[in-house]
Amino acid sequence: MSCLNLTRHQIILQPESARVIIRPFIPSSARSIAAIIGRTLALTEDEVEMEIRAVRADFDGRHFDIEPTLLEHFARVQSDIFTQRPLSRSRQLLIGALFSGEYSLESAALFNPSIVPHPDQSNVPAGGLRFIMSLRATGEGHISSIEFREGLLSPNGGISFTPVSRYVSLPEVLPNPSYRKKRFLIKLHEMGFDNECTTSVMGTLGVDFTRSDLSGSVARARRESLPLSHETRRTLECIQWLADSNYELRFAEKLALSERILFPVSQNESNGIEDARFVRFVEDDGSILYYATYTAYNGRAILPQLIETQDFLHFRVLTLNGTAVQNKGMALFPRRIGGRYAMLSRQDDENLFVMFSDNPHHWSDPNLILRPAEAWESVKIGNCGSPIETAAGWLVITHGVGPMRKYCIGAALLDLEDPTRVIGRLREPLLCPEGSEREGYVPNVVYSCGSLIHGDQLILPYAMSDKATAIVSLPLEGLLAQLTAA
């Protein structure tokens, strides 16, 4: 392992089973749904009141406000209710509760962190930095979501976290998001849906259009195409899927950062939002936008996707386009290089690539820059988050997989003006799993999705064997000296 002087901070972020959300718990069988509803309709109003009081007594203290969620879940089965008589609010709530269940977001793991400067640096001591850390939370069924933590890096290098709330909240999914027509058409083309139906649906839409605009155009095209051919049906389904995969989320401003959860919304991420790599991106005009690449997983296939936010309250989730959008580990550079966006990637699940684009949503033509070289990384290599700009070059924290599927963390340095040129890389890892770090859901793994520089230190949060999260820091000057001497 590298001889650099690492400081292991006495901070371990452990999964906490008590942080729960309410999810639908609706059987797939219509017969089962009808039977549950029938039993509830057979109760007297007094029995209903008694049961819903028991639900409140059990669960009110575990959530901000359970009633809106229970009524939402009632609405999901309302069409299955076989009576025309109006139902009392209490009976609606009880039916909603019977089709609801708690889900513990991080009961299995809290890992794969990335760290970025907080957009609000007010009242921070001189030389300090307020930060946001994103974490992959995994619960029952191995479904992954994104959680956040807020903390402070002190001028003397200390690290502290804002206390974590007991409560968690899902965002509002905005019902009428907007889309860019050009991006939509590019993705449909990539998926092989250049046909008359696509032309019919998209032709009447503007350069920017809303979900309601799209729904109206789809309904018109459907009417005009009756009876639907197999190709038309598949095209309309694909347009629907693409619209569902590009969505907007909004949290209430009153929610603390640790109370905000990004949970899977679309079908292509139904089994998890994995390994978000957040980066604070500064445009050429000085404007700032936070991006995150992540892996959407539906239980069968993976798909790289993109998150955009300015304030960690309003998020846009978008599909990525281009022939190079595949596999895992895409990581955006924090600024343009020569007027173009740049991205690290690993299309072949083995080597590290860099690619350039005029559009952050479209990627192709990757350039191979790093292959496995040392024994500790001889199976495959990848990045541990977005490159970090230094005077010496782009610092890339890497990971390597070696014998016995052991993951270690290393580093490489790329030229500032031409990131296809590798200036240096460590022959020995920066960090390897040691002691209790080796034990977890996936043993013998240390892994990160993003680090940052504070003063003269590299702050590197990392996951321990897909279970919990720790933090190390190390002198930047010594690391760069090793990289330039390598």
C-alpha cells in the first residue's frame, strides 16, 4: 500500500433500520384485492374508527404525516371497490393502510459515498467548507436509493455531520415535466424507432414540450392508427417508457437534507438507483449546476442515467444518449475542457476511458486511457468519482479489482488540457480493506463515488464492503508528488 500519511477519521456512517418510508403493498391478484376490500367494507363504522386509531397509534410517530400517503394508496385501489355508497374518510384511510407497508431504506447498507461543496456556504468559518454527501442506501429486496448528509470541514481539518433526522420523505413527482424534443428524438432513433408513428407523434410537438402535450399527441396518433399494428403498439409503448424515464422531483423546502430521499420512480430503475457520482459543475459563464451520473437497475439490465439539480430540492432525472452510454461508472469532469464536456467511463467493464461531447446528455467515441497494470488491479479498473482539478493535472481516484475479488483504491493523474494523456498513476494502492473493513455484504471491498480537496488535504469518503461508510484524508502535495514521480 502507498506510504502516504492517511488519517482515518473516527466517523462511521452505519445503516439505520428505523428510517422508513411508506410504500404500496398491493397484491398482484385482483381476487386478493377484492377480498381485502370486502373484509373492510363488512366492518361497522365503529370498528373502522377503532382500527384506524390503532394504525395512528402505531405509526404516526414514525412519519411526518401518514394520512396523505394512505389516501394516495386508497386511490390506487379505488376502482376495485364494489359499492357505490360513499365511504367515510376513516374507511378510506383504513383501506389505504391495508394496501401499504413500511420500507426500511438502509436496513442492509449505507455505502458508496460521493461528496461535493454545499450550494449554501453562508455562516461557514473562514477556511471551512460545508459539504453534501450522497450515499447509496439499500434495504429489503436489495433496492437502492439515494440519501444525503450535510456536514462541515473545519479550517483545521476536522469533520462533523449535522444530526440525522429520524424521519425521511419522498419528493413530489411533478405531474407535467418538460422535455427537449431533440433529446427525445435522438433516444428514439438509438432504440430503433424511426418510423411513421414516431413522426406522427413528435411532428406536432414544439422544441420544448410537456408531458400533457405528449399525451395529447400520442392519443391523436393512436386514434388515427386504429387498428394498431404491432410496430405502432411497440413505438407508442417505447415513447411512454421514455417519458416515464425522464422525470422531475421536488422536495418541500422545510425538509432537512437528511430527510430527502431519491427513491426509484421509473421502471428501468425499479430495482435501484445505484452509485450516484455527484459533481459540482461550473460552466464557462460561472453558473453552477450539480450533476450526478448513476446506474439504473431494473433487476435484469443496467442503464446509465443523469441527475441535474441546483439546490438539492428540485431534481431532473434524464436518460443519456449515444453509443458510449453503457456499463457502469460514468463520471463527469467538473468543467468544460476546450469548450467541450468530458466524461470518464468504462464501456468494456475492464478499462478506463475518457470521452468528449458538446452536450452533457449525449456521449460517443470513448478514448482508452488506462488498462489494468498492477496485480491489485489485474481483473479490472474504474473510477471512484469525477476527476478533481489540481495545478498538476486532473486527479482521478481509481479502484482496482485483484485476486479474490479484492477492491482497492488507487489514483492517476491526467493532463489538464488533454485528459487523454496520462501523466502518472500509483503502482501501489492508496487504500485497501483492512480488519473489520473486510466484512460486509460484499467482503474485501473499499469503494468511493467521489472525493474533494479541502485546503491541502484530499477528503476521501469510502464504503467498507458494501455495508457502511468511513472517511480518510491525506496530504494532496504528497499524493501529487508520488503521481508525478511515477
